[in-house]
Amino acid sequence: MSTAAHLNRHREAFDVLFVGDPRFEGGTSTALAAEIDAAHREGLRCGLLAVKGPLLGNTLPIHPDLQVRLDQGKVCLVHFADPIDAGIVVIHHPTIFTQLPGSRPDISCAHVVLVLHHPRVDALGKVQYDLQAVTRNCTTVFGGPVHIAPVSAVVRASVRFQLGNDARLLDEDWLNLIDFDAWPRRPERRLRFPVVIGRHARPDAQKWPDSPVDAFAAYPVDPTLATVRILGGADFLEELYGAVPSNWIVAPFQAQGVPAFLAGLDFYVYYHSEAWSEAFGRTILEALAVGILVILPPHFAPIFGLSAIYCQPSEVVSRIEHFVGNPAAYRQQVADALDHARRHFDLSEFVPRLRRCFPELEFRNAHSASPQAALPPARQKTVLFISTNGIGLGHLVQQLALADRLPKGFRPVFVTMSMGLQFAAQAGYLAHYINYHKHIKADPERWNRVFAEELFDLLRFYRPSAVLYDGTMPFGGLIQALSTYRDAFLIWVRRAMWREHHGVGLQVSDRFDAIIEPGELAEDWDDGPTTAERERVYRVPPVLHIDASARLDRESALAALGLPRDRLVVAFQLGSENNFPLARLKEHLTEAFLRDPRLEIVEIRSPIGNHEAECEQRPRCRSVDLFPAFRYSKAFDICVSAAGYNAFHENVLGAIPSIFVPNEAEEMDLQLTRAKYAAVNGLGFCLRRDHDRYRCRDIVEAVLDDAERMKIAARCHDISMKNGAYDICQFIELSACMLRTDRRIV
């Protein structure tokens, strides 16, 4: 960009620009969300610059509390290239700037604050980050000086003598804040044994006492004394302490449902490993907001003061016995704790703290506390969708589902080997076709070299902010091209249900910045190779091209297809049959269905199939070209369908009574597993080409039973799922805007 063009670009102005890695699962993200609430409540204009830091390796979405704030318009997501003026930049967590980003943001600001959510040195003396290096990097990116803001006295003690020339230590701690009025109070109830003790924290062994003696003292194992509820437990508890006591109720860590969990407790008790330095204790603050009596180890006293009771693990039971025997003392302690906590940790403290720390700070862009409009993009962001050929249209259709839902300011461009290219073009998207080597009988090695060159040229021409690959096997040419283009966030969207021999494709998983797995209704039956990587990927609900609720109503669909209203309509939608011919099976099915005079059969021709439909040769039968067929599916009383990902989930989530015919060719995914899952769970029928052709009449008779179809449809309707395409698009938007500090610059 020329200097003149740069100067003419519109600069967005914010009172507060928050900077952080929004994928953090614990207290850092909830603390950031609270500050956004506090600033918005005071009418300040807030932006969020997302940073992909080096600390988190697995594919994680944005923290739900932050996504809610974006959806509510309390904060604007900014692209790292957006020209921005900010009154103050608040950086959450030092680890996100242990390395410099590969791109320089265009941000000018009056003040920079670096919030330290973690001690520089842990309890064992191990250095967790180089504060001077972090400060230098923040100064390079945002200017100096950088004001260091420890979240507690614990963190302050670890950094006092480690400041560089570009750093200033704030006089007061940057305490976590919470909206006390938003948390439910513990209902008034009689305190008696067994009491309910609880704690919640992300699942980490260091968040627990080192020895069974301390653990069982702090969290009693006597069921007549206490029930212990744990939110954030996992298998590590057995590794630490042996068998989990019978009175411990363990549930996985989750961000949702915490208020109700806490409101059901009598005492909140939190003890951790000697090797762990708890920087603040966000979960403790949440317990205080609910009005529970909190018991902690003494080292928390400088942080929470009069808000808690402090003792050693061996003294926990005696403290509990004291309060159970003296309900008035319990009520007084809770009231005093809540009063003390409100005066130090309430949201209303945020802006006064800013003014105390920075008296000269001016909020020039303050507005009424109303939703903020999304920013006009500094530049249009391109998302490059790359898909393999596929036997059907599954990979391409899934990418169309995403392209249709991308937010404004994003331009989808398709690069595909699919013969269904025309559907991307018809939807108004730029689309490029690359021949698959099997189609042209090319040598695979030579084809990969040419593919890499062609793809690299497209990458350099379009300069995408994000690249999404949809396919089972990442080709060598793909990996080569992507490895030479480092300016995009690389995402592999891969469905599960792999056959074992497809597992070789997992060897290049680490070449992608993120891996997203669209949900499978039959996931509990999946034993393929991708199941070993479930903890590393972002799993979303099943993806649909057309939302089930967006289909045409029955009358409109029948009229659009020219079908009579007084007949049962059976749709045949069996895919391309390019590698799994079904002509004989369709003949058996057609004969069985046409025995019923109420029926009319509609065969939906595959846009990329080579077979000739024979349906037209029979009465009450017709063939149609229809894409996307799901839009018209309320016209269908019954569907005979392939069991590929798209067709299976459309029919089940669309509550269409279906006979699923799996494609069992070796190169396909485990369609048989899906079809059997539907049959066993009463969501449809399974009909195998080579096993069940003599059962065609029995299965047809079953699906023609009106009562049976109603039961199938009702079971399908009971499955409540959102369309995972929206989750993936949120992930794309965040990823495409992220400033990258998770890799070396060169």
C-alpha cells in the first residue's frame, strides 16, 4: 500500500482495545469478559484483538463468554491489519507475546497495560516466561512504556525485580472483577450433615493436593459427613489417589452451568498442589458471588482477605463442624465475605481503577451503552476452500454450507477437484477446477508437483486469510503448497468414520493450525483412527447445507416438483453409483414399492453420476435433477437414501423416514455403521446391497406402515441439534482476524 493510501484509510477509534488469546478455557477469558462488561456498562467503545499465542496446542474455539459478548455487540472483533486508535490497550496474559508476531498491527494508543494472569516463577522456582522479553515484544508492537499489572500479590512478588527499561509496575493489583448481581444466591436452607462441599476448576492434577492424606482431609470421604461435588474432575484423580471415594460426585469441567452448580453447595473448598502457584483464583471469586462459605489455604489471604476462612487441609472438617453447629456464624461470615468481595471485586471498580492508574486517560469515544456495530472491514478477507474430488458431492457441499454463512467482509473462493464445480459457480462464488490424477490417468507424483505449483499460484494471487481443506487425505502437493504460504490460518475440516487404512492421512495433522470435526449422530459407534485425536480437534454439531427449518413447506415443495397431493411420495437418492452400482437393488425396491397404489416414486439423479436412470420406464415413476434436494424434502414421505455424511444427517435431522443403503466400497467411509446405527435406534432402516436384496419387500412393507413412519419421524424430531456450520464460521471469522505469535517469524 502506498503512503498516501495508508494515510487515507479510515482509522477506527476505541476507548479500550482488549488484546488476548480468546481460546483460553479458564479464568483469563472469564476475567476478560467481565472487563468487557464493565467497560460497556460505562459506555466505553471496546475492541478485541485476538492473538493466537504459543501456549495452546489443541484446536480450541473462542471461549463462550467472549463469543456472547461479541454477539451482544459489547465488543468489536478487529482484524490485525485494521488501522486503530485506542485510548488504552489492555493485554491479557504475558505468554501471548513471548514471541513477536509475523505481521505488524497498525495500532496507536496512549497507554499499554500488560495483565499478568500467571506468576513469572512457579512455586518450585521454575521460570514460566521471560518478562523482559515479553515487555520488549509488547513495546515493539504497541509502543511503550508498558505498564505491568499483576492480578494479585502472588504474581507481584514474582516480578518486582524483573522489570526492563520499557516497563512500569502499577501501584495496585489488577484484580479480577465479577458482576455480583448476575450470580444467583445460594438458597437459604438448613445447614446439617452431610453437608455439600464442592469445587470447580479445569482438569489439571496440579489443581489438587499432592497427597491422598491432604485430599481426603480437605474433601472428606465419610458420606455421613459430606457429599463432595467436583466440577472438573478426570481420570487423573484415580492416578493421584487411587479409587475415587463413593461420596465424591465427579463431573467434567464446563463453562456453562457453573452458577447452578455453586448454588447447590454449602461450602466451597479449594486446595491445590504445592508445585502450583495460583495467580488469583477466579473460581473462588465466583463462589463468593453466589454466597457460599469459602475455605482456602492461608496463602490466599493476601488476595481475598476477609472474604474467606483460611486453614490447613487437616483443619477443614473442624471448621465445617463449627459452622454447622452455629448457623448464625455461618450467615454472618457469608454476609461479611460478600460485603468485602463487592468492595474489591465488583465490575463497578473497573473504570475507577483505570482513572486511578492513568489520571490523564481520556475516553473520547464514549457512547450510550448500546450494541456496537460491526466494524467495516479494513480489507476484504478471502477464505480459500479446497476440496477433493469425492465419489459424491459431500466435501464440496459441506464447504458450500460454510461459504453461505460467512459474515460480511469475507469472500469465499473455491478450488476443487469435484465434478460439482458448477454448484459453487451457480451460487455466485469464484471457483477453480483442478483435475484429479485418477480422472486423467496421470502419474500421482508428477500430478502432486503440478498441483502444488497451481495451488501456490492461487494462494499468492488471492492471499487468503484462511484456508479450509475438506477431504480425508491431504495430498503431498497440498501440504507442499501450504507450507510455503504462511500468511493464512490453515484449517482441516475432516469428518470422522474413517476406515483403518485411511489412518495414514493423520500423519500430517500437525501441518494445520486447526482441525475441525463435524459431528456424527453415530459417533458412539465410531472406532476408526480419528477417534484417537478427538481431544486435539474442535468438534461441532453435524453440518447441514440447508437448515432443517429452512426447507420449503410440503405444499410448496409438492407444487415446485409437480407432484400430486394425494399420493405418498418415495424419493430415491442413492448418489452417483460411480463406484458402487445399485441398479439391481433399485429394481427390487421399485417393484416392492409399486405394489402399493398410493405411491409415486421420484428418483433424484446425481449431478455427477454416470448411470442412466431407469425409473422413467415405469408408471408412477419419474426422474428429476434437483440440487439441493433437501430444500424440497418435506414433499417426501419416505426416502431411500445413501448413507453418506450429508444424506444421512439431512434425512435423520429432517425427520424423513428413510431406508439407508450404505456404499460399502473400500475407499468410502463407514457408511454401514451409520445405517446400522439408524436401524438399531429406530431412526430408519438399513438395507445392504449384497446382503439384503431378498429382504427388500419386508423392509418396504415396514416403512409403508403409517404408524411405524410416525414413530421414526417422532424419534428423529426428538434429536435437537444446531447446525454446526455456524460454529465453524465463527471459528473461521476469529481465525482469519488473529494476530499470530505462535510460530517463528521465519
